[in-house]
Amino acid sequence: MLFNSYTFAVFFVVLFALDRAIGHWPTRKGLLLLASYLFYAAWNPLYIFILGGSTGLDWWLARALDRAEGLRLRKALLILSLVANLGLLAFFKYWTLFMDGLAALLGIGQPHALPRHDLLLPVGISFYTFASLSYTIDVYRRKVRADASLPDYALFVSFFPHLVAGPIVRAYQFLPQLRAPRRATAAQVEWGLTLLILGLFSKAVMADFLFAPVVDTVFADPGRFGTIEALAGVIAFSGQIYYDFAGYSLCAIGLALCFGFEFPDNFRYPYAAIGLRDFWRRWHISLSTWIRDYLYFPLGGSRSGPWRNGCNLLITMTLAGLWHGASPMFLLWGLLHGAYLAAERELTARCPIPATGLLPVLGMLLTVVLVTLTWIPFRAPDLATMFGILAALSAHDVTLKLDALTLLGVYLGFSATLVWQWRWREGSPELAFGHLRTIPRATLLGVCLLLIFLCSGGDERTFIYFQF
């Protein structure tokens, strides 16, 4: 059930009406829990057993951790949670890769290899596994108490706005909101619907209509295209993945707000970042902070020497790449970001970038170039495609096979994105839209809705991060 589908529109309207009609707080929480499981079952009914089993196990382990006094017992319970959660994630993400490798090994010199048995990756497993796992780790660290009831904890894990593609909400951010009755105010509903419309506009108009066609065409056969078209394809994917994922996050935050719940921001104008560290403070914030708190800091963070810190960054970002999937392309993407971060830390320690003048703008442009080029292995299905794109970029072939207006739209759309994000890099969507009066804001949202309907054409394209 996609946010950009008519089915979801009906689901949301009915659920919102029921939530407003019911006054009893436990009943409303039960309604949201039931609706969230129905939402998840719409993908595949079998998924709910995986979700429910993972939820029940972590809830029980957290309560056991909270009661346990001995360090050895507490460590054993934490290890059990880590093995169960990460083992489940690894099984579904890497089973096919493991079987392919085993088949290749056993099939050496043989006419037949093992039969192929692909597993269908449960939607959102990477997101809800990390959300649930953070709870048991925080209980182990005595940062939170395991005092949530099972229904409340189940609603925290499965709440439909963030279930399948984040943000990765943590227990301390969400569970306190369930303790006292809450209902969205008129202002919250208005802003929530505004974010929902802006998110759908980002997805349907910018990601799917403006950028995706060029991305799909160029990456399908990069050898056909010249430098201008290959560059447009790479730039288009940089725009597509931002508007697709940030659009989903806006939808999720807006939907939660319509029911009175607040989610943390997941994107803060990342293409206005000055440097890679700044980029990761602005891009997929819920994942980057999760990895920082539960992996980078335990490894020693930046407290160790430069070589150790560089290794920590490489390990952290490599695992961030593997979180996306069992592909050498994701591994390469993570390694590159780890190398950038390590190099940047050393360079900026010796030559800090001034806060004013032309250098911050140049730093932003260099960051955009590095990030955009590094999206190539992320998007390319294999090394051959990646090298094909790189060859086309360096071919100095300016002949065009794609429509010139389509290419111009990509270049202008991405340039406008950079200007917009630089303008509001220290701000927020509330500041960007809050200065508009009622009529201009309503007109802008009306135009966005019209463009959503015109550009989607009834096509329900899935969000990119659903595959993770």
C-alpha cells in the first residue's frame, strides 16, 4: 500500500475519521495498532508474523534486561537480541548472495549447480529491526526503562507512517507520546497535510516525472549515450533519490502529525552541506545518528588517534553500505563515503574552512560533486554499468540522443534544488512556508496537488528505499 496510491488515500481518510470519532485513548491506540498491521499485511500477510515475532521477542528481552542485575546475564540477553535481530536481517538480505556463492563453489567443473531459491525481502525490515534493536540496547545501557506495555511497544515498532521506510524512530522519542492521551490540534493537522502534499509532490513530480525517466534510460544502456546525457543521468539520480526518499520522510512525518505524534526530521537540505560530515548530519539523519550512537561511538569514535578514527569511519560507513543490501556496489558506496569522511577530518583539522566568503560556496559545490559521483555505484546494478557511465562521462561526446528539453529540465531542476537548499540551509520547512499568508500558501498547495495528479497519471511507482 503506497502513500502515493488511491488505496492508501481511502485507508488514511477512514482511519483519520475513526481516530477523531473515538475518545477512549486505549481504544484509539488499539485502532492505530490494528491499522498498522493491516497496512503491513497489504504487502504480504506473512510479513506480519515476522514483524510480530521480532516485536514480541525484543519486548520480552528488554523487560528481562531491565530486571537483570548481573553483568553476565545482561550481556547474554543483549547478545541474544543482537543475534536475533541482525540474524533475521542478514538471513533475508544475504541469503540469495550466500546461495549464489555456494552454488558457484559447488558447481565448479559440474554441469549443474544448486537450484536457486530467492527469498522475498520483507518490506521495511531494515528500518523496524533497527528501531526495535535500539530499544534493547538503550535498556541495556540504562538509558530507558522497559516499562512499556506490549501493545504500546508493538505500536512503536509498527506505526504505519514510519514502518516501511523510516524515519528510524527510537523508543525514547515515541513511547513517551503514548503515555498520556493526545489528539492532533487543528494546526498540527493542517501542517501534517501540508507536509503530506509536499512529500507527494517531491515523489510524483520531481522524482518520478522529472528525474526518473532520464535515470532509467541512461543507466539501462550507458554505452549508447554521450557525455552530456551521461552527466544528466548521474545528476538526475542525485535528484531522484533525494526527492524520492525525502518525499517519503515528509509524508511519514506529516501523517504521524495528523494523529498527534511527532517524528524527528530525516533530511535538512543535504545538498547545501559543506563537507561530507555536514552532509551526513543532513541526509537520512535517523540512520546516520543510529550508526553514530550504536556503532561509531562504541568503536571509539573520534577520541582515538587519526589512524584508528579513520578505520572506525571506514568500518562504520562500510556497514552502512551493507545495510542497504548484499551488493558489492553498496559496499563500494560505503567505502567511498568512509574514505571521504576520514580524509576530510584530517584536511579540515589542518585547514579549517572559514564560515564566510566564497569558500563555503565552493565547499558546498565540491560536496555536491563528490556525493553525486558516488551515487553512481549506488544506482548501477553492477561494475560493468558503473564503468560504462564513467566511460561515457569521459568520452567528450556531445551528440544528443535524448530530447534536449528533457535534459534541460534535469539540469534546471537540479540547479534550482541547489539554490533552494542553499537559501534555506539553516532553516526548516516551517520557516520556508511559514512566512506565506493563507491564500498564497493554499494556492501553492493547490498547484502542487494539480501537478501531482497531472504528472502521476495514475502510475504508482514504488519508493526507492522500499527495497531496503
